[in-house]
Amino acid sequence: MAGARSLETSRAPGGFAEDIDSFVGFIALERGLARNTLEAYQSDLDQCAHFLQRLGETDWRSVDGDSVAAWLQGLTGDDYTVASLARKLAALRGLARHLVRENLRVDDFTELLSGPKLVRRMPGCLSSSEVEKLLAAPSSGDAYGLRDRAILELFYSSGLRVTELLRLTLQQLDLEQGFVRVHGKGSKERVVPVGSKAADALRVYLGSARSWFVKPRTGSQLFLSERGGALSRITLWVMVRKYAKAAGIRRAVKPHLLRHSFATHLLSGGADLRAIQEMLGHANLSTTQLYTSVDQGRLADLHSQFHPRK
């Protein structure tokens, strides 16, 4: 079905919207999902509702599996990633079960649907020398350079997610003890160490640069934009790309590569996988174990060096 991506993504038609709101409210309260996830589920279900309305449906009570299957099948030819399609199906399944639980339907209309096979990609990684060059790239001593150096140092030192980094407040940082308190996915809190070089860069930024960005309505955000508010994801993405280019790194460098490099380099240095899982904030160890695949070269070297029949 051509043009699936151009389907309306405004709020669902009235007959569908109430049940979507009820479901999203339920999972927000009961499961504590992150705001981004809730918004994605809401958007997915609104999009599906618009499609179903075009088929003549008026609400979720009469929808059948064939109708929602037609929606999903139409999306597969419209440049959606496998992960996006899997999330859309998860949103539908959650809604269907919610309707059954609330006695609004007697059956689960998604029961026979099969989703796309989700293949996990190996995370990319910068080499240690590339990281060193990137961290040294903000060389100017002005407020922007000092801020950007502190951002990159903390990013690599603590392996934060992009959203976690951008939402940090002054109160979450404890340089005396050397840690940052992070509010991660699902509002789960974890404590992550801050390395000495990152702590030094943060002290310089806080002591002589952050005040330059402060405006009358500035809050407690740690890293500030030129307007005195929190930095945006786009600003961070552009900043990382700029410094990667200045550092002579020829491949594409995105912010999340610093998080992946943090984990991979810890593993290479002999850190315990469980400890890395805790610092990254992964709910499942299987997610962290992806980094063991990235580090196969080190394992081969160790085997060659120490195995009696190398």
C-alpha cells in the first residue's frame, strides 16, 4: 500500500481516541514507561485508527485481525525499520489486551498476527585513539568550547543515553564523590561514576563557562544552550559531527557512538559485564552482551596469547 507513511498522524477519530487514551494512561501508571515510548505508542495507535476509519471501521470494538494486518503489511513497503514495525505491533497487542481486560472486547484481535523478525545490530564503536582526538577537538577556551568539552568528556566517561545527558540537572551531579545520578528509561534511577578527566572538564565549565549561558529564566539544567535552556538533540548531533570532522575522523560519528565506545572499552579493559549493564541502565543482560560480539578481536588475541595450544 503506497503512501502509508503519509497517513494522518493527528489524534485518532473520536470512536477510537477514548480507548487509546485509556490504554496509554494505564501503561503510564502501571508500567512506568518513558515519555518517548508513551508518545510513540500513542502516535502508532492514532495512525492505525485513521487507516481503519478509511476501511469503514468506527471504533476498536469491531476491528478484526485482517484489518490491522492490512495496515501493518502496507507499512512494510514504506521505508519503516523493522524495529518501528515491531513497536507498532507491540502497541496494538497492548491495546487489544487492555480492551479484553476492561471487558470491552471478548477476544484479542491481534492474537494471530505475526511480527517482523527483529535482528539486533551490533553497536558501532570508536577506537581509543579516535575518542582521544574527538575529546580534544573542542580546543577553544571560550564558553562554547569549555561547555562542549565537558559534554563530550561526560558522555564518554559515563556512557549516558542522549536523552539522559540533555536532561541532566545540577542537582544530579556530585563531583565531590565522583558520580552522576541518572534518571533513565521508565524513570529508573541509577548512579554512574564520573571519571577524573570528565570531572575536571565539568569543574572548568561550571566555574567559568556556564554562567555565560544563563538567562533570567534559566533553570537548573546542567548543559545550557545559547538561549539559556536545555540543549536539543539536534544541537548535540551537529556538535558531535562538527568535532568529529575537526578531529579528522572520516566515518560518520553520531552521539550514541560515545555510549557504545564507553561500554566496549570497559569490556576490553576487563570490566565485569554485570557492572557495565548497571552503568548503562540496561534492564536485560542480553542487551549488554551485544558488546561481547564487538570485542571478539580482543578475545582472539587473548586466546592466541594464553592458550596452551594456540
